[in-house]
Amino acid sequence: MQKTKIAAEIMMQPKGRSAGLQGKWELFVKDMKRDRHSYVLLAPYVLLFLLFTVFPVVISIFFSFTHFNMLEPPHWIGWENYSKLLWNDDVFLIGLKNTMIFAVITGPVSYIACFVFAWLINELNSKVRAFMTLVFFAPSISGNVFFIWQIIFSGDSYGIMNGFLMKIGIIYEPILWLQNPQYMLTIIIIVQLWLSLGTSFLAFIAGLQTVDRTLYEAGAVDGIKNRWQELWFITLPSMRPQLMFGAVIQITSSLAVADVAMALAGFPSVQYGAHTVVTHLVDYGTIRFEMGYASAIATVLFILMLGSNLVVQKLLKRVGE
Amino acid sequence: MKLAIRLKKRVNRSWQVDIMLILLLGVFGAFMAVPLIYVINNAFKPLDELFIFPPTLFVRNATFDNFTDLFKVMKNSWVPFSRYIFNTFFITAAGTAGHILLASAAAYPLAKHKFRGHKVLFTVIVLSLMFSPHVTAIPNYMIMSVLGWIDSYQAVVIPAFAYPLGLYLMKQFMEQIPDALLEAAKIDGASEYRIFWQVVMPLVKPAWLTLLILMMQMLWGTDGGSFIYSEQLKTMHYAMGQIVQGGIARAGVGAAVAVIMMTVPIVTFVLSQSNVIQTMASSGMKD
């Protein structure tokens, strides 16, 4: 017994390591051959995904350490773009502050709104439910018709808001809603919320419909007294996967406020009242063509978005544990 | 049995709270709907009604003047308005078709086969949901200019093929297909490609419609971004922006364009709603 084992070890020894490597390689080739159809099916998507999503992130990080204007070749300048961005660019800091305000308000509010309205709609009978789903989802799918709000908050007395307030006598002169930094942020937040019942809202409605009905019955037996307890102890934990998916969508879009701000408050907005990280990026990337600096802004945005998403995912994983 | 469960559930509810919640739903429903109702009414208002003080929500004497004006105004511009409509339709249709095809092809092995690298790939896809396309806009501009795609349809259409959200949803949905079904097809001698095309694809029709809605959300409202300069390649959304910039005089025409823009996605959603909800049920993030 002992002898044969030693003998076997001796026999293995001369090419032990290379045999191991070779074995691994053979296994690899075998796996690749077995799964070749999978790779063929994946190839077109993955190539485009690498080219237009992964590779851009990588080169954006690279260019953020260079000075580059698309005419001369880029040259390496180290952390200079970042130090300029964080210490010498007051407009960026205004943009960062506004982005944080938007995100901290529209992120959680829209997330909760998506859930609350999905939950309320779910209680209705199926025809009304389909109609209410449409009512709440319509703004986000209407192909950027948010310019309607420009008419509602128009600065003259033909704007709905001014007309209404003047009619009931709260104000006597039209207010320049979208030119006044005092109102700009609030209006953009309202419009952003109006647009925010999108993909996650649908995911929540769907999630609510899949919650196992017998759980509610069992809950009633176990002493759940009212709908709030039902919501907290049964509905929310059963929907955790959808809740996590919804969080990703809402966080990402709440940090990306730009289109609405640019359309309503103009670009650049008065006193940079509606300036955000993304509009700053647009400014340097597509107007000034300072690509190195713009890449640094994009990288900061990337870290901001990815970071907050990962933190929130960690937190949500704990819900109901 | 079902009724019994229903009744038991109702025991827990007080009617006061019910009324409060329905009021809440009504108030916010109105907040969502009023701007859209307002713009639809504006599109049918004659000029004098558009400028009454105080402004009214509903139209009194509806006309089609704004729509006929729209085509008149746009006839005198560089390109006829029908060209903008065509561009929007074309970009949306081509982008959606390519995306559904490529994303489904990639989702099938991700959902059903444990090939080398499937975990890494899926993690990267999920991570890419966590940042918006703004992050990659500048390098994408450079890539487009290297490819020579600036100022062409493909600059907008091709990147849309590889949009991560569609693949993610498709993959989650495909996981529900029973493995036994695929095994049976395999035993019958079908190749992987045939299984994908003839077994899997027909089963995930609800997910196609969901991807259609998502792509519509993204492509229907696109103005071509920084990739398209030529007037004849610009989209309806861009034209709408130009008209609205025209100020008060164009208020009615602007509303007419908005109505044209809204109709297609909303009708599509109405027709596909139940399928979309079915797909979204599997959207959850499992660890």
C-alpha cells in the first residue's frame, strides 16, 4: 500500500508541474470546445458592449490624467485635472452641490413614490389597475415631452402657473420661474419626479403581483393586525430582488439630471442655478473640447454613481434579515 | 378558496384609510396626468384660445389648425417634417430590432449555460447598470470619430444594440424557461442555434415587448446627441425643440408635435402592458 503510493509519487515527479499546467490547459480547451456555441451567440453583443461601454470607461480614466483637445496628441499630466476640478473650479463645485441636492431629494422620493403608487395600484381591480399604471407611467415614456413644463412655468402671464396664481390673487405680476435661481431647482425636481415613475415602477407592480398570496393568509393566522404590518413583514421582504433592481435604476437616474435642467433652465442657466455634474461634462466635452478635463469629470461621475449604488445595495441586502 | 383569501385579507383594512389612500392616488394621478391632458388640449386649441387670460385647461372649439400649420411651417424649412418623422421611426425601429436580436442571443447562454466567464460577464453587465451613458459619452464620441460614424444613423443605432438593461431583463426572464424543455430539444437533435431560435425565442415574446418599450424610451426621444449634425438626419425630438424655441407664436404647433411624439410610445405601451409586467416580475436582483 505504502509502496505503491511512493512509487506513484516518484513516477509523477519528473513532469509533475508541467503535467498540471498541461492538464489545466487541456481542460480549458475542452471547455471552450464544449461551450463554443455559447461564445458564438454571445460574441456580437459582447463585442459591441466592450466597444461602447467597457472600453470607454477605461479610456476615460486614462484620458483623465492627460491634457487632450483632440487636435494635439494627449500628454500625461498626472493628477492635475483632478486638483483643478476639486480646488480651482467653482462652477464644478456648484454643479456637484446641485447634483447632490437633486440626488438626495429625487432619489429617495422617486424610489418611495414608485413603490407606494405600485402598492396602491395593486389593490385595485385589474381594469382600473391597467389604467392607473398607464397614467403614472405615461410621462416617462412620452418621448421627452417635458417641455410642457416650460409652458406651465412660462415667465409671462400666459403660463398656467402665473395665470392661475394671478387669477386667485396670490401674485400680481408674473414670476420668471425658470430664470430665477430661487425657483429653478424646485421646478426641476418636480419635473424630474414627474418623469421618474419608469422602469422600477413597472418592476414593483410586477413584483407585487408575484408575492405569494398564501403568505398573507398565513400572516393573518400568525397575528398580523393591519396592512402596515402586512407591508412590512410580508410584502417588502418578498419583493427584495425587485427593490434592489429598482434602487439601481433610480439612483443612477437621480445622479444624471441634465436633460431636464438644460431644457427648462437653459444652458448655462442663470447664475449656474441648475448646473450639474453632467451639464459641466457637456460643457467641457462638447463645447470646449477639453477632453482630458471632461474625462476627469466623467470619472468623478462614474465613481459617484457606482459608489452610491454599491453602498445602497449593501444596505438593501440587510432589509428583512 | 380564492374568495376566502380575499375576504380574510379585507378584514385587516379600515375604510377610513382606504379612502385616504384612494384620495392620495387620485391627487398624484392628477399631477401625472394634467400636463399631458393640457398639452393634448393645447394641440387642438385655435389661436385665440391659446392666449386667453387666465389660461384654460380644456379646449372649447377644437380645430386641426395646429397640425396643418405644422406641416406648412415645416415645408418651408430645410427638410420636410416627414423626414424628421422618418428618422425617428427608422432609428427606433433599427435600434430596437438589433437590440432584441443581439441581447436575446447573448442572454440565452448567460441564463442557461455555465460557460467559463459567465459570472464575470454578468457582474460587469450589472455594474454597467449602475452608471448612466453620460459617463461614456466623451470616449464614445472619440470612438465614433475614429470609426468615421459621426453624422450617421449608425452612431445612434449601433451602440443601442448593446444597451445593458435589455440584456439584464432578458436573461432574468429566460432563467424561468424549464431546463427539461431545452434538454428535450437537444435529445431530438436540435443544435444550440436552433434551440435558441425555435424554442427559446418564441417563449420570451413578453420580454421582446419589454425591450421594445425600453428602447422606445431611449431612442424615440433622442435628438441625435452630439453625433448627428446634418439637418436631414435629425429627429422629431430635435424638430420639436426648434419649434418650441420659436416662442409663444408656435405654442399650438409645438403642442401638436408633442402629441404626435407621445402617441406612438403610449399606444405601444397600452398594447403591450400585460406582457411588460410579466417580464418585470423576473427583474429582481438575486445575489
